[in-house]
Amino acid sequence: MPSNVRVAIRMRPLLANELSSGHHRNQLDVDPSQGNVSISTDNDNGTVARKTYKFDKVIDDSFS
């Protein structure tokens, strides 16, 4: 059954206080052309798990 619900996500740039606290976005991969956001996490056994989410619209932090 088709749905009228559309989901968009906007990845905001890190704030100055987040950057000065050492936060970074190396575990997050945003692909606006495909509508994907992927999150990587380190597992206890040394491997990396990657989960990808699909949205109707993705706006990355370069959008102003």
C-alpha cells in the first residue's frame, strides 16, 4: 500500500563547542544523491559494524 508520508533528514554541521570538545563525524557517512545515511560502530571484537538508513531526502552539512 503506497504511503503519503515522506521522510527527510538534515545533517547539521557540528557546533563550535562540539568541535572544541573533540567531537568528529568520522563514523557517519552521508550520501544525499542516494538518500542514505550510514553509521559505523566499533564492536568489542575489533570489527566495524555498519548500518545504513534510507530516506526520501537527505541534506548534508554543506547545505547552507
